[in-house]
Amino acid sequence: MKTIDELLAEGVKGKRVFVRADLNVPLAEGTITDDGRIRAVQPTIAKLAEAGARVIVASHLGRPKGAPEPAFSLAPAAARLGELLGTDVAFATDTVGSSAKETVAALTDGKVAVIENLRFNAGETSKDDAERGAFADQLAELADVYVGDGFGAVHRKHASVFDLPERLPHAAGQLIATEVGVLKKLTDEVKRPYVVVLGGAKVSDKLAVIDELLGKADRLLIGGGMAYTFLYAKGYEVGISLLQKDQVEKVKEYMARAESTGVELVLPVDILASTDFPDLKGKTPAEYTTVDADKIPADKEGLDIGPKTRELYASKIADAATVFWNGPLGVFEHPDYAGGTRAIAQALVDSDAFTVVGGGDSAAAVRTLGFDENAFGHISTGGGASLEYLEGKTLPGLAALEG
């Protein structure tokens, strides 16, 4: 995989460099609530601009249906990128139309432009190779060189991720190089004990990575909504907690495999349970009780791990050499149910291990709860991409950059 440093050594002055970034930031009424992904790609863009490239930044945002939707415009992200770069960033109001062509044509050496949301064009996400390829052809007309730096999208076989680098000289950006280096430390170069913390809502989202990790991790700590399917598989009643009954047999199989292979699979021992899901908008105080994990009342749902579990999980992390964490341990968006997620984050901060926060909601939680990002070994920008890499899958965006 060619690096951006190799590309810069060849010279990019005056060249139109297409940077596939991941500017898929959360927005609330048009305001960015977490700019972590923009900050993550900023060094690559800055390097190219400083070397005299004419930088064209492209990304998706949200899940528009192949046509323009104002709520998913990249305009706020373009403005924030300009603030971080300390320079004006031009913005094209379409992807491959007249605005994009005119905006790119007006770029001078060292200047940056952002084109509108790639997913406003159906060709970006099409499963039809010809339709996707036709859109990639249009994108290729805008540039001379391609730099892939949108790690959060490399697991997608999309036009700007997979097809476009086949059409242009290409290199991996600084962020992707960092992300891949970190993931190798979680797969090929693991220091032990290796502890994995998995949370999030659905166990079905994590089955493939659990399957892979049962042969690699020393300990698996389970929390979040997915924990209740594990507790149910142990024969516990889980009340009205999130439960995927269709996954119970598979979970039982994984629990048996963990026991037979010596992998320590740790489940919550106590739970914060309530009859009502919390108000996440006004965040009014929640009413809950703390119960043992095998005594969840029939009319209550688990919404966070309890204090005993927090201590238990912290102790399981304390002597680790490597820790990977993906998924919140509870409904962290509400202050009354953020304690479990906060405890895991603090345990990683307190650990001497190489610690990786696996993107998505976990990364958002770390920032929302006020932790210093530099206190962790690495905070990934791509939760889904990280998990698929750990599952051993070939990621289309990485394969294209290696080609």
C-alpha cells in the first residue's frame, strides 16, 4: 500500500488530488456535535495543501437515498474543515455537476474544496457494477491522483472507495495508515493479556467478531443491550430488556466454546433496571433500581451495568497488555445510565495497556463524557470497519489501495 509520504516525495504541486475522507459527523439542527472525524483527516489534507496540491475532499454523510437531501449536506463539515485548516475551503453544491466542475477548476495550488455528499448520487452505493463504475468515471474526471483516507468507509464497496482508486494513481492517507497499523496490533502482533470489551445494542452485530475473537482474546467482557441475550442464554429472566431470542442458541454455542478454549467470558453481575426508557432529549432524572443480573424484575429493562460489574470489569482490564473496546455499556446518552460506559473508559485510561476505542458510539461516548482523547492509545474513526477487519474480512477500500 503506497503511503502519502511516498506520494509527496514524488511531488503533488499543481496536481488535483481527490481525498476520500470520512466527514460523516453527527449533526443536530445543522450544528456538528462531534468533529472527531474531521479532525482525524485534517493532517492528511493539510500535508497535501502545504505541498501545493489542489485538494478535492469528498465524503458521505448519513444515509440519503441517492438524491439530494438538505439535512445531509456536507456544508457544515466543509466550514468546520476550513476552521481547522485556518483557510477558506470552497464548497461545491453537487458531486459531479456544474458546481463541482467549476469549483475544482477554480482551485489554485495549495487550496482545498469540498464537494457535496457523495450519496446524493445513486451511483455511489449502487450494487450494480456498471452504475457504480459510471459514477466513478465522473469522479475521476475531477482529479489526477486519489488518496484514500476515509477509514470509516473502507468496508463499503462504494464507487468513491472501491472503484475510483482503480481509475487513478492512488495512495493511503495518514489516517488509514495509522488505523491499519493499530489493527495489526490487535490481530498479528498482540501483546497479552488481550482483553476485549464489547457493548452496544444488538448481539447479532457482534457475532462474527466474537466468533473470531474466541480464538484470539484472553478475556471478553460483555455489556450493553447485547448482554441480555447472554444472560437469557444462561437461564436468567431479563424482564423487558433488549433480547434477541433468535440468537440464543448461537450465544450458548459461543459460551461453551469460550469455556472449552479457556477464554474468560465475563457477563454483568448487577444491572440498573427501570420500567421506563429514559428521556434522552430533556434528560430528566431517571427512576431505576439496582438488581442482581439474575433477578431482573419482569416489568423492568436493564439500561446499564451496575456498580459491582463496573468494579469487576475494571479489575479484568487492570493487568491487560492490550485492550480493544467497541460499544457502550449502557444508555450513555442519559447521565443516569452513563456510569458503566464511564467506568470502562476510566479503566482504559488507568491501564498501562495499549488501549483502542473502536469507533462509532464508543468514540462518541469518550468525547461526550469529557475524557482526554490522548489518554487512550488510539480512538478509531470506523467502528464497522474495525470490527470487520477483526473478523478477518477483506475490506474493499483497503484492497483497492493495495492494488
